[in-house]
Amino acid sequence: MEIAVQLTRVISRQFSTGSVRMSGRFSFKRQNSLDPRRNARRFNFGRQSSLDPIRHSGAQDELSVPENLDSTMQLLFMACRGDVKGVQDLLDDGIDVNSIDLDGRTALHIAACEGHLEVVKLLVNRRVNINARDRWGSTAAADAKYYGNVEVYNTLKAHGAKIPKFGKTPMAVANPREVPEYELNPLELQIRRSDGITKGTYQVAKWNGTKVAVKILDKDSHSDPESINAFKHELTLLEKVRHPNVVQFVGAVTQNLPMMIVSEYHSKGDLGNYLQKKGRLSPSRALKFALDIARGMNYLHECKPDPIFHCDLKPKNILLDSGGLLKVSGFGLIRLSKVSPDRAKLLQPDAQIDCSSLYVAPEVYKNEIFDRSVDAYSFGLILYEMVEGVQPFHPRSPEDASKLMCLEGKRPTFKTKSKYYPPDLKEVIEECWHPESVVRPTFSEIIVRLDRIFANCSNHGWWKDTFKLPWT
């Protein structure tokens, strides 16, 4: 009776419906899916997945079916007992043969573990997904092979079952209870491989029907300690940040291969593409965008216990959402060696910094010790580009522009007449890109000043009169 009560408690928080159909190597469909992070229990009766770090064996033959089980758990329980008639009745009543529990395990997985050949044959005849994978990536055939159920294994192989190649991830936990809250089931991700995707970049995917951005750690990187450390570093930062002007972290896949980081997707693209299409922005739009960026960066700089330095702030790393809001992304990609809580140096300067990026601050460019003001420098150049409509020192190449600014200390000239934008805005830009880091304002100061500029322009009617041209 005690075991039955325990099972009822376990079952009460399981998936009640859902089916999985494999549609590609890393592409899956799922119906009626629930967010697995909201559930903390799973079907843990009898033998478990061959890849589950903690496997259990139970004397289930002595048990009767507990009352009030949902349909999925009834099916898995009957499969665990080897009750062919019970499984058949449930399927005849319309229960999905591919129903899964929290760990993505079907009745076929359970029957294969227990060696119930007749149940396996029944499920195969009912067109069960014979190659469905559980949360650890195991299939029914793999489970049957692991537990020495030769007849079951041969039957599944005869019907086309495949044995996946397993490999532990560098972040695999020894105990399922230690799986991070952010962990996503890869079965819930639909990923379409694209030829245009380069290593380390994000690509569009679907998670439970919602578009997301996914970065996949390629297979060669799983054996590279530096790549794994960079993955962990980015994941650690993304996990802890929450702000309207910072890209939203969705979750990650760390217990299955390939490992992935999933974040929100923005169909409007990035600020770089936006500026290429629009050119010079209206002062009101430039100020609004500048405030969005400054608020996101101020949040990162004020993170506790340690501030987050971006070090690669540029238009391509600023995303535009459907509501016209800008969100800072791309932070956490550059690993730093902290000299003090507020000062740092690049950990791998040759591998991390692209000197062709004209937004990199002189201290970073020259591999010197720097502080958070390097992001204010980048911000000043971005604001200049929004006001002028061209990159600094256009039409020179970014490499040449970087050398002029970082090595020779030169700064681009303002070609737009001062009557078309507030003089205070030019002052903010010039202080942000000042060669001396102590002169550069913090983002909290930048926000106050931009808010004041915006209010003054509105009060004096500048938006309507002064700024009508030449952006109409």
C-alpha cells in the first residue's frame, strides 16, 4: 500500500498527454507538450533508461494498479507489469501509443527495459515510434540491449530499430536531481540546419511551437576544454540576467549531445541591418534607441556580485524586437581575467577580439587592463552612427578606422549640422569616446543625460520644428 501511495504521488505530476515523432537528426515534433521545467517527478518504477545515471529495480509484480492514474501513466504502468490485455484496452480506448512521461519515455521504453516481449509486439503493431528517444537520448532497442533482453532487442531490430551512438556531455550530472532548472528536452526543439550558419552563431528554431534562437556547440567542440569553458561562461551569464533591454535566455541542453543555448528570437533582426536600410535616424528615434541600449548596458554593469563587461558592443549585437524595443545581446562571448572587481584583461586576446570591429575600445584593441568604460566608448560610436547615418570615417574600411581611433587617437567629424540635433547629444558622444577612460560617463549617467535631452527637446518643441528636416 505504501508503494502504491508513493507511485500515485509520483504520477500526479506527470505528462498526461503528448506524442513524439522523430522528423530529423535533431528535429522533432511534439503534440500537447508541457514545459518540463514545471514538473519535478517522473515514472520511476521498475528498470529505467539505460542512460539514466540512477537506475531502479522494483518488485512491481506484487502491485495492483493504483487509482486515479492519468491515461499516460496507466499505459506505462501496464507496460511495466507486462499486462498485454491492459495495454490493449487502453489503446483501444484511444490513448496515444506514443504518450510520454516527464523523461520522454514511452510504453515501449518501459516494456523493453522489463523484457515484456508480447507488450513490445503489441506496441509495434500499433505503430509506436520505434526510435523515440528519452531525455537521455536512449531508445527502446538500446534499453533492451543494455538489460540483456535478447528477444525484445531482436524483435525491435527486425522492425528497423536503431541503436544511437551515445556519448556523455561534458556537463552531464551524476544524479538526475542535479539537472539544472534551465535544462530543455531536445525533443521539444525543431531545428533546421542551414548552410549559411557559421560556427558559434545562433540559428532559428522552434521550441514548443515558438520561434527561438539556438546556438549549437558543434561536435568537435565537445572534446575541446576551451570551447566547453566558453560555453559554460556564456551560459552562466545568460542564466542570471533578466531585463527588458537584454536578450532573454530561454534554456539550454547540457545533458544531451549536441549541447545548445536557447534564447528569444527577434524577427526584426539587429541594429546593424536596420541602420544599413534606414541610414541616418530621426533624433527622436536615435534618442529612444540610445536609451534602450544604455538601460540594458547599465543593468549588465550593475549586476551583482560582479559587473558584466560586454567588450564587444556593436550594432550587430543589438537586437530589435517586434515592438521596436532594442535588446543587448552577445555579452558573455569574451572571457576575461579579472584584475579587480572593476578591472579586467582579455583572457585570450588573439582568439577573442576582432580588430576589424571599429567599435572596440583602444584599451581592448591594445590588450591593456580596462574597466567598464570600454562599453561606453562603443556606445558613443553607435550613437554617432545613428545620428550621422554612416560608420565612423566612412568610406574607410573598419580596420583602417579602428587603427585611426585606437592607435592614432583620432575621432570622426560631425557632418550633420548642429541645428538638426541637440548640442548636448554631441557632448555625450564626445565624452563616451574620449581617449581617457576616466572621462567617459557611466551608463547610469548617460541615461540621466539622455532623458534630460529628450525632455528639453519636447518642452521646446524641437521635435516638431528643428528636427522635421532632413529626416522627413
